[in-house]
Amino acid sequence: MNANYKSNIIANWLWQGLSAVFILAFVTSVLAQTPTLRANGKIAFTSDREGNREIYLMSADGTNQVRITNNLVVDDHPTWSPDGTKIAFLSQRASGGFAIFLMNADGSDKTEITPVDYQSLSTWLGFDGWFMSWSPDGHQIVFSEFISSNTLVIVNADGSSRRNLTSGSYPAWAPDGSKILFMTGSGPFALHTIRPDGTGLQNIPLFFPDFFTLLDSPPTWSPDGRRIAFITYDGANLEIDIANADGTNLRFFEIECALPAWSPDGGTIAFINTDGSGKEIYIKRLSGGESVRLTDTVGHNSNPNWQSVPAACPNPIDCPDYFVRQHYRDFLNRDPDPDGLAFWTNEITSCGADQQCIDAKRINVSAAFFLSIEFQQTGYLVYRCYKAAYGNLTGVPVPIRLSEFLPDTQQIGQGVIVNQAGWETVLENNKQAFSAEFVQRSRFTSVYSTSLTPDQFVDQLFMNAGVTPSATDRAAAINEFGSAMTTADVSARARAMRRVAENSAFAQQEFNRAFVLMQYFGYLRRNPNDAPEAGLNFAGYNFWLNKLNSFNGDFVQAEMVKAFINSAEYRQRFGP
């Protein structure tokens, strides 16, 4: 794209902190009111179909089943955040045993939140004998621990402020946020509610016919908070029953099944069928009809949990706030700051119902994340460090793979939010720490012997970069070593490497190449030669680079960003 257009978008990014003050609108959540029902997104679930408990996603009709965790130990109990952007899950990957982790909706950026004492399990359900639930505002998670007795624990979604609530198991936060449903007892069992602050403990009386009793299994709320679903047992048969939230009007829903999970629109329940040696996931409409089987594999499929998306967006990436939030995660590796989220969301919503305007704004907002100072000084800098250090990877037109790019970009970007007080200092400290660590890696030291002279060291970096520096730029990099005759000084190596990586001619030369590569890294979360393009010898990457170059970098005229954000591969990360 042309320089003026690029500068305008970068200026827009810089301006966001000020302008957002005037456009940010705070929506106050009113508790104890019937929540607005949302549309049904994907279903997250657990399966051991490949030999180990992993987390999968599927569309609400059972199609597009994709594994999103891959670990040698247990990953289980996927639980969507209320806004449908993150998944909390239980994992044994923690160093101390089990812990709750968070990840993005596509399985990326897994972060440990808090450890879980997980010493005893429900015998009939195995690993399914556990439960956690988000607060409706997405700020907290309540879960149960099994130590000497069952305990409910509340923790902030960032892992802070952990506290015990009361004795009990299988907590479920009410949709209006006012109370938490949970189970007590060891047979007979009973249902109770309690306020999140620990007050207002109440029993929910349930009157079962014949020999049925409440089973030790998670109860769940309907999305409007008016009903609850739970499992009963008569000594031989399991069934899902539904009652009003106060325990009245108990009625049968489905036999020989367990672990009910309501659809966000309130019209369907997903559950597991417990017949036979395996477990499969089914759905059934509340209005009646036959149950529909969604999974059909060897082993167990369990713990279904339904993604909630705004009713206007069957695919959540079509919703402006979700679209913007996902760009923060994909390009800046962080959740959005409130001002930034409001500013960029408003860029799209200001179009009203004008679809042509919306389409154009989505393209410009999307591109702005690559063009932003924050990405240019983190992700793009990492790209240039690899290019300067090693040139392109053998036989391919790019210098770095996604598996190298992500952790290094996250390292430089840690704690950096442009326009927040002190961000320049945080960024500079991160750059210095990364550069010092980078030049001490075995890959770097095997290429750049400490016996090299400063001239040889710097010239090799510029040669890999493919740039002929000015005499002034070359001298500045060499002078980082002072009067030394070798390049053994680690700090000087790091500074000289940064001089080359931050060279303005180098940054301009690689801009379009990096722009295309980041379409693959950011939107598709893969390398250009990974499936479904494996074996195509970077044909897609080369196509878009040639097209972008032919339009002098104008990504709008080249339709590059438009093609990626509208691609089926990108959209299927988030929904149908």
C-alpha cells in the first residue's frame, strides 16, 4: 500500500488512546434479571479416540470435529467463557499435577491459572466426576476440589484472589450471577444455592417419584436461569430430569444419559449416552423429538460444553467485538485493553447496517494490527532478527517458522500496551533481554564464532539481511564492540544484531514479505507450507507476495487481507 495510507493507519493506532476516551461506552450488567439468550456456537468436548483424553471442537450438528489439545497426559472438562472467546480446561500438564488452564477458542495460548487438588474421582464417571463454571461476566471461575471433603473454590480468571466458598461439589454459576448451584452429600445427595460471597445458603427441594434419587453428577442451569437439569438414578437406570429453579415442576427429559449441557439459545440439551462400553455425545430438542448422535468413535466422548455467541453472529468472528478481540490475541498476543477494544470495535459498528462500509472497515481494522507500532516493534522485529541472523530457511522464501515466531514475539511483547504509561521502557527492556538471550542460543553461536572480528560479524548479518548498509549504519554496528578485535562480548553482539535488525532500509525491504507471512501466522496459525498447502512449495505465499508487490503494497487493491479474513480456513477456526 502507499506510504500515506500506511502512515494514516499507524497514526490512527497512536490516536486510539485519546479518541477512545470520547467513544468508549460502558455497558452495565444488571444482575438478577433474565439474561439475553445467545446463539449456539461450537461444542467443545473430551475424547480419548486417539488413546488419550484430549479436547475437541465440533459444529453444533456434529460436523468438523477437530482436536485442539495434544498432550501426553489428561486434558479435560472444556468450559467456554461467557463471551465464547476462551476455553477453561482441566489438565494434568501442570508441573504439580492437575491445574485449570485457559486457552483461546482455537486452542492457542494455553496458560495455567490455578492448581487443583484432584485426589479422588467419581467412580462411575471416572474423570467426568468434576466440574467448573464461569461467572457470567467472565471474571471468575468456580470449581470443586476433592481433598478430605469436597470444597468449592472461586478464583479470578487470571489466577488471582483464590478463595474457598463452601463445602460441596459440581458448582454451576447462575446466568444472572446472583448465586451458585451445587451439590452436597454422599448419598442421599441434595442441591443448594449460595451467593458468591458465601451468604444466602438455600436448599432446593426435589420430590422424586418411585425409587429415583439425585445422582452424584453436575447439575446445570438453563441459559435463562429459570430451570435446572440434573441426573437421577433408580438403582438401575440413569435419566436427565428438568425442574424449575426452585425445584418445582420436575419432569423427565431423557433416559440412560448423563452430563447435560444446555445450548445457549435454551432450545437443546447435549448429553452423553452411557449405554455400552463407550460414551457418545447426543443432542435433543427441549420441544421433543428423537435424540441425535453427534459422535461415533471408539472409546469415550464426554463433557460437552456449548459455545455462546451473540445471536446476530452464527459465526462469532462476524461480531465486531469478537473480531477485534481475536486480532489482539492473534497479532499482539494479549487480551485487548478496554480503550483499544472500544476504539477498534467502534470503527466497525459506526457503519451501522451498511455492509459495504462494514466490509471495508473490517479490512482496515485487521490490517491495522500488523501496521501497529506494537506489532512492528515486537512480531516484525522478531522476523527481522531471524532474517539478519540466518537468512531464509533452507530452500524456502521465509526466514522463520510459526513455532519460533510465537514464543519470541510473546517474550518481546510481554506487558507492552502502546499508549499506557511506561510502555516504551517496558518494550526497551524486553528488547534488550530478548537480544541478549538470542545471541547466546546454540544456533546463533554455531554460526557466529566469537573469534570473528567486529567487521566480519556485522558484514555477515547485513549479508543475511540482503541489505547493503550505508557507511554510517555499518560503522555504528561495528562500533558497538569498541576497540575489541573479536566479538566475544555478548552485550555488544546483542546491540550490533539489533542495529542490523532495526535498520530502516532492511525494515522497508522486508515489509511486504513479512506482511504476507503474518497472514498465515496471524489468521491461519500455520506455516505457508503446512496442510492444506503442504507440498505446494509456498505457492500461496508467493502468489500473495507477487500480488501485493504488483499493487505497490496496497493491501486493499491486492485484496490480500480481505481474502484471508473471508477464507473458509480462517472462519472455521471460530464457527461454521
